[in-house]
Amino acid sequence: MTDTAPQPRVLIFDTTLRDGEQSPGATMTHDEKLEIASLLDEMGVDVIEAGFPIASEGDFQAVSEIARNSRNSTICGLSRANVKDIDRCWEAVRNAKSPRIHTFIGTSPLHRAIPNLSMDQMAELIHETVTHARNLCDNVQWSAMDATRTEYDYLCRVVEIAIKAGATTINIPDTVGYTYPFESANLIRMLLERVPGADSVIFSTHCHNDLGMATANSLAAVEAGARQIECTINGLGERAGNAALEEVVMAMRVRNDILPYETGIDTTKIMHLSRRVSTVSGFVVQPNKAIVGKNAFLHESGIHQDGVLKNVETFEIMKPEHIGLTAKNIAMGKHSGRAALRAKLKELGFDLGQNQLNDVFVRFKALADRKKEVYDEDLIALAADQAANA
Ligand code: KIV
Ligand code: ZN
């Protein structure tokens, strides 16, 4: 028992199945979507954006089935700012234990120009569509697409309209990954200070990664008061992708001293989900990707290997087990030293004497010069050969 008060919660909204699936070539089958949704639900994601029901019959069917099967997560569907989209979305999500309608419109000058709406006309449309959504569902999210390039005064005006019309979550997307972390924080802070009723809703951040700042921008928004992060597994998403779920969640876990918030995520499920999303989307995870890349916990240089063998914290800020990886943090290559070789061989069942180890070390270095990475099988062969000839 501990008498520590629970930390305030940041909600995790996963959009792998909607924004993630919008990546060119990342289309998933119906069964794959169902499997990923079930894993996300099990992992403790608060909201799963399961798709865009009006986009196709396939999307509608997938969102409907995910909603029917949902256990813990809120199931959300996306809809544009029109009654037909919103009705279709509601039809798809209504059988979830906890349904949400997510409706959006582009509020920046560039986006207002597409439907050719004046500021007043767009404000009226936001009022009508959010009111309509709220008449169907108690849980309504409204997004100001391209919020980070929208005039501040206008953004305040439309956010206030959406709140008055019944939105329960207000999402502030950095649609084109344009913002800097300090701007991301200032924007949320400004909205919380200026918009009447802002304290009655949850502010959400939705960051794209065009300049590689999606994770930093999401965390900066939380620091300023956002209480929902929208993200995807492996950062899958349009163009350079979205904020990666594994990054924002692990950043808050590892640096809880900086952002003292809880998420409901069981982080030990991260690695499995990352692999499944990579397989079903066909998007390979880059080896040096933070948290889930193949090399994220591997050390090759002699100095690093020696350090982690003596005290793992010398070069690791989190444990592989925390993301569901069994601890295998030594990669054998030409930079590895004798201590790492001895430890590795011991792990593989070979307890060699000093002379034997020296011989194997010489042959290992020669092999490592020819190969990028020396695998366990290579080491077993070298050690077994040494033992046979001893
Ligand atoms: O990036 C974006 O603005 C979006 C919205 C639809 C929320 O994905
Ligand atoms: Zn997006």
C-alpha cells in the first residue's frame, strides 16, 4: 500500500487505424484492423479512432465491428463538417460501450479558401455541425484542422462556438507539422486563458512530424494544459507521420519528474503492437527509431558494452522489459571488447578459460571485420570449434 495520491491523467487517443492508415500504401484488411483495435484496447488506450466511416463501405464495416467488440476503450469515428458524414459516423460507433463522434473542419485561411467560406459562414457551420453531433452522442470531439496556422483571434472564436455547441474535447492539430515546441505550448496556454468555458472541456494535441517535432510538440502541449495526446503506433501517418504513441508514453514514464502525469498504457505491450502494426501496414520500423527500433537497446562499442555490463544505467535510461522486450542489449560487432564477448558466450552456455577466450576473441575480431554484425550462431560455432580443438 502506498499513500501517494494518483497523478492526473493524460488520455491517449490512438489514430493508427485512421490517420495511420491514411499513409500511402498502409492500407490494412478488415481482420487486421480488428486485431490492432483489440491489441490497443488491451494495452489501455483511452480512445481508439477506428476509421472514417463515410470514406468507404469497408471503413464503415470495420468501425462498426470494432465498436461492437470494444471492451474498455472509447471508440471514435471521424466525420467532416456535414450532417451526412456525422450521421454515418454515429451509425458506425453507436454500439460501442463508449462511443465518440469526431468532427473537424480546416480553420486556417488556406483551408477556409477551399470550401470558399467566409469566417462568419464557417463559424455558423461549426455551430450547426457540433450541435447536430451532440444531439446524437454525449461524447463529441471537434478539431480545428490546421489550427497552428489559424489566426489566434479566429481560433478562439471558433473554439468557443464548438464548446457552446456541446463539444466535450477540443483538438488543436498541427496538421502540417509546422509548429515549434514553444509555440505548441503557447497556443494551448492562450486558448485556456482566453476562451470562455475552456476549463469545462479536454484540450487535445494532434501533431504531425514533418519537421521531426511531433513528439516534442505533443509534450509541450501537455505541459501547457492539454490532457489528450493523439498519436499512432510507430508514428505511422500521412507524409512523415504522426506523434509516435511509444515515444510520448515512454517520455512521460521516463521523465515523470518533468511531466507528472499518468497514462493508462500497459507499456509492456508496446513492442508487440509495434511489430504487428509494422507487419500489417508493410511499414518497416527504422533500426534507430526511438523506443521500438531494432537498435534502440543495443550497444556495440566496447566502452558502452563494458559500461552496461557493470551497470546497465550507464547507457540506458529505460529497461527493455518496460516495453515488453526481453533484455538483449549487447550487439556483437567489430567494436565489441573481450568483456562483452565473455558475457555473451556465458549467456550462450560457454564458460571459457582465459586462453580459450583469447583465441576465440582473435577469431571473433577477424569475423567481425568481414561481417556487420556477428550473430549468436556465429559465436556458438566459434566457441564450439574452440572447445573441440582444445
Ligand atoms: O492532421 C489533422 O488535422 C487531422 C484532423 C482530421 C484531426 O488528422
Ligand atoms: Zn492528422
